[in-house]
Amino acid sequence: MRTRIVTLAVVSAAVAIVLFGLPLAVAGALYAQQYKILDLERQAERASVRVSQALTEGDDPTEDDLDDVGELTFRSVYDTDGHLLLGRGPETGDQFVDKATRGRVSTGSLNGELVAAVPVIDSGDVVGVVRVSGSASTLLWPVGLAWITMTGLAGLAIAAVHLLARRQAARLAQPLDQLSAAAQRLGNGDFSVRLPPVEYAEIDAVGSSLNRTASRLDDLLARERAFSAEASHQLRTPLTSLRLGLESALERPGDDPRPALMQGLRSTERIERTIEELLTLARDTHGAVDALDVGALLAEARGQWSAQFEEQDRPLIVVVDPQTPPALASGAAVRQVLAVLLENALVHGQGPVQLSARDAGDAVGIEVSDRGPGITLTDAQLFTRRSPSATGHGLGLALARRLAEAEGGHLRLSRPSPPQFALLLRAATSV
């Protein structure tokens, strides 16, 4: 591409110089020729005046009246019949002499000579003709020098265009090379590639589109890669509940299996719902959200988790302030956040667990607290994704915070001891 840009620029410059310089060179040569003819005409007029004065005084014209200078210019005097009387020139007058005998100045070129013929006037009558001629080759040197100079300037102009074109081609090709390399990296699976803006709007537009594509692919891939870990974490509790219920039914072969089967179906439905919600969140396909009834959502959570807390003799208390406004958030996302917080309270906490909702000004506050030991980890450590083999807090809280932030909310540890987590969501009345 660089070579094509440079070649195109040089060829364009050369064509422009030829189209402009060739007529200029021809016009210069014609101007030089006309200037030389005018000079010969002036010389002929001066000689004609001297010859006329000599004739008026009754003298015959001499070589001194012609004032001949060197071999390059020839002066001669003819009578009205075209016969050579004095000087150097054709023995018989040519067409220029013939025209001058009729009282008109005649100039032009003939057989490689530039000629000027001026009539000699005495008492109002033409009594002769002064002819001055010079070789046209005398013009070659000044005209050739001018052409050489113009050619040199044209060469300098083309060289300057070549250098400027190379520089501009390099500046233009560099962002295109970066764009090509970024596209290749993107095609190889490197979605972290980002292109900085350059000074060309068209390239910036393509670079911005590629950056947005890379960002979307990176986010989509991150969501898909995290799905397996998040799904295993979120499905562990309902799968454990299902397994325990089935094992309990097997240990009592004489009892009616219908309650255990009904509980297993409910656990299966919960698992299926969890998978669908995780897939929706992982692919970000839930789209626009409607106002979420926080009270109904907390009641639903109590129905799903109260049995597990009661098995540990730990009540699950739900408190909803009547003034709590609806929240602008995805129900699937909020369910998964509450599932993480309630599971942490179930596994790591102690005593009663309180799930509450209240009006927090422009936000809806949902809090989960228990009477367990205090949390000594920093906020960065608490909400950082850790290895799936690590014990304690890590994967679930990192997922919960990411889901909350994706909904325009925030999840934080509002009280380390006894632990209390606060989920803040946008209130529907604040929009």
C-alpha cells in the first residue's frame, strides 16, 4: 500500500509538472524568439536612420552606418529593386526585403535565421531597405539554460513529493497496520486487544467498532467461562437438598414416598429455574427490567430457604418496611444474589438470620444479617474471585457483587461483626 501511495503521488506530480511545464517551456522559447526578433528590428531601425541621414546629406552609406557587430548578426542594405548594395546578406532580397520595399517592417524566420527588414525613408519615399539577420541557434543557449533550470526544479519538486508521499504513506499505513494486527489478534481469540485513536476519522471509526466488538466478545466469553463455576456454586445447595431428601426416603422404606417425591420435584424445579436464570445472566439476555416487588421476592426466598435453616434450628426472619418502593432490577439477578448471601449465612453464620428490606432514599436496601463470628477480611479480599478449591468466602460473593453492579446496584459488607451484608438497588420511584 505504501508503494502504491508513493507511486501514485509521484506519477500525479510528474503529470502535473508536464502539463504545466511543457506549455511554459514552449511559451518561453517563443517569447525568447520574439524578443530576439524585436532586438533585430531595433538594430535595423537604428541602421535605417543612419542610412537615411547619409542619403539626406548626399553621401553614400558605408559599413560604419550599419554598425555590424561580430559574426552572429548580419546587416545589409538593398535598393528598391532588391539588389544588395552594402553589407552581408543574400545577393537578391528575400521576401522580407520585398515586403519592406513597400514601406512595411517585416520580421520572421527563414532557413534557420531570424530576419528583420526595415524600409529606409528619404523625403517620404522608400529609397532602400536595411536587413538585419541572426542565426536562430543563438537562442539555444539561453532557452536551453532555461529548460535545464526548469527540468532541475521539476526534479526537485518530484523528489520533494516523493519524500512527502513516503512520510504520509508511513503515517497512514501505521494505524492500518495496527488495525490489521488487532484484527488478527481478535481472530486468534485475544479479546483484550484495544486500538488507540489516531488522527484519521475513518480509521478511528473502524478502530472503535473493532474495540466494541472485542469488548463484547471478551465480556461474552468471560460470562460463558464463568457459568460453569457459578452454576456449580449455585446448584450445590439445591442438589444437596435433593440428595438428602432421597436418602432420607430410602432410609424409611415403609413410609409413604410421596412427600419425598414431591420435595424432590420442588428441588428439581428449583435447580431448573436456577440454571435458566444463570444462563440468562451469563448471556445478558434479560433486556429491560420492570419494577420488582421486593416484598414478594423476599417472601419467595423465605419459602425456599426456611426449611434448610429450620433443620439447624435457626429461624429465617423476613422484615419488609411497608414504605419500601419497587426496585429496578432483574428478578433473576436479585434471586442469585440473595441465594449467595443466604447460603453464606447458612454455612458460615450462627443464630437467627434476618432478611429485611427498606427504603434507602433513592435506592432500595436489602440486608441479610446473622449472629455469626465477625468477618476480618478486607472488602477487596471478601469480594475477589478465588480458586474453586478454596474454602470460605470467595466465588459466591464475587459473583453476587458482579450481578449487583450489572443491575446498577451495589453489594457491600455494611457491618463486619455480627456480619451484615447490604444490597442497594435502584428504586423505581427515583427514575
